[in-house]
Amino acid sequence: MSLLERVATLVRANLNDLLDRAEDPQKLIKQLLIDMNSHLIQVKAQVAVSMADEKRMQRRWQENEAKARDWSRRAEMAVHAGDDDLAKQALARRNTYAGLAGDFRTQYEAQAAQVVLLRDALEQLQAKIDQAEARVELIITRSRQAKARAGLQRTLAGAKDTSALSAFQRLEGKVEEQELRAEATVELDKDTLETRFQEMEQQESLERQLEELKERVGGGPGADEDR
């Protein structure tokens, strides 16, 4: 599995689902953070290498284009001087450098696309790490509470009627499930609300930019007719 595939797997992972199914959520989230930060370092290094390759391909492309133009100019000089053989040699050189320029350009464009993918993966992984780190304290607290409840239930097991304890456990499970669903609903509502406000702010920004553009160009089409 490639680095990008491993990162994509981590990014797509449902953190809440993983933690709810884990026997030891505290241990799991710590291991997740270790894995994510390890991959983050690798992605950063790969981004740096890819960006360097991108710049190198761009430089080679531009250098060979410049050489092709220079040899084209020399071919013209030979033609003006009446030296056809020299002009042909210059054109051959120009064709060589033009071909190299095309190859380097193709490689540069492919490398630029790879850099975009890597930078996007880097941003997504960083966001996932931020999300996990923000929940560390919460997960640790929940884990301790769960262990405390388990200890209390074991203590009460010998003193309580089995059927009553079973009913209590079922009721506790239902309450916990309701709490989790309520938390999930709040998170979904929050995400939707934030998205709506972000879209509203983006639309207002676009409207302001449009008005400023209209003022700079004199009001747009029809402005001259109104004068």
C-alpha cells in the first residue's frame, strides 16, 4: 500500500466509530496519534521532494525552450547570410532542444499534479490529527469512568439480586446509547450550521468583490449609455 493510500485510509477512518468499538479507547487513540504523526512526517518529506522535482522539471523545460529559441535565431542568421547548410544544422539543434523542452514540460505537469495530491493529503491528515488530539482528554475521561462503573458493578454483583442488576445494566446501556445519539445529532447540526454560515460569508464576499469590480470598470455593460 502506497503512502497516499495509507494516509487516505487514516483520513477516511470514522474516529467516533473506532473508539466506540474499541476495548481500550485510550490506548487506541494514542496509537492512532502515533500512526498519524508518523505518516504526517512522511508526507511532509514527500511533499518537499516532489516540490523540488517540480521546480527542477520546470527549470529544465524553460532552459531547453530558451535554447530552442536561440538556435532558431541562429538559423535565421544563417539564412540571411546565405548559408543553407549552417541553417539546417541550427534547425536540427533547435528541434532537439524543442523536443527536450516538450518532454520536460510533460514531466513538470505530471509532477505538479502529484504535488497537489500530496499537499491535499497533508492538509487532510493534519485536520484529522487535530480532531484526534482535541478528543484525547475526553476519551481518557470516558475510559476512566467506564472502568469505574465496571468496578462498581462487580462490587455490587454479590449484594444485588441478579435480575435487578441485569435490568439496571440494560437501562444503563439504553441511557448511554441515547446520550451517544444525542451527541452525534448535536455534532451533525453544528457541522450543518457552520457550513451554512461559511457559505453565507463566502457569498457576501463574492457580492462585495463584484461591486468593487463594477466600480473599477465603470459600472459594467450599459454604464456608458446611462451617462
